[in-house]
Amino acid sequence: MDDQERYQKLQAEKERDWEAYCQFCGMCCGIKDEDPCEHLSEKEKGIYICNIYDNRFGLHKTKAGRVFRCVPLREILNKNWPGDDRCAYKKLYFKSSAVGN
Ligand code: SF4
Ligand code: SF4
């Protein structure tokens, strides 16, 4: 394995680790304010999945028709949205920030 392959493998592992934190609560997709993204589905009680996950970034509509932009979670970690206290990434982010203080 050369350096480039090692780097790509490491990046893929880091991405998998990052993705594994998600609790599928649906809060970042609008489930709390009762007008979620039209691509959000309840897989089982309280567990939500995105139907277009691999192509999710960009303009979409809520179930009521409001247009919004889906962005990487890293871009909204320091913002607030309804139900964000449930987000595993925010907990991780603020815990890390507290450790750094
Ligand atoms: S497109 Fe974005 S906002 Fe819509 S369900 Fe998928 S991840 Fe959530
Ligand atoms: S709010 Fe956080 S934990 Fe919940 S689905 Fe979105 S990214 Fe995952």
C-alpha cells in the first residue's frame, strides 16, 4: 500500500467514525418543528433516515413546501435549531470545546 492509498484509507475510516455518531433522531432534518424535510422517513419509532443520503446536499423542500438548503452538519454545529440538544455531534462538539477551555 502506498502513501496515497494509506491516506485514503485513513480518511475513509475517519468518515466512518464520524458517521457512526449519528443517533438518527431526525432533529437536524426538522422533525421537532413538525415540518421536516420531504426526504425524511421514520424507519421505526423515533428513528429517522434520509432517503437520498448520498445526494442530500443542496436545495430541498419540507413536507409543507418550504424550500431550504441541506448542508453538511459541520456547517451548523455552532448554530441552533429545534431539538439540537438531542444531536450527538453537538454533544461531542461542546464536550470537546469544554475540554479545550
Ligand atoms: S436531504 Fe438533508 S434535510 Fe432532508 S432528510 Fe436528507 S439529510 Fe435531512
Ligand atoms: S440531529 Fe445529530 S444525531 Fe440527530 S439525526 Fe441529525 S446529525 Fe444525527
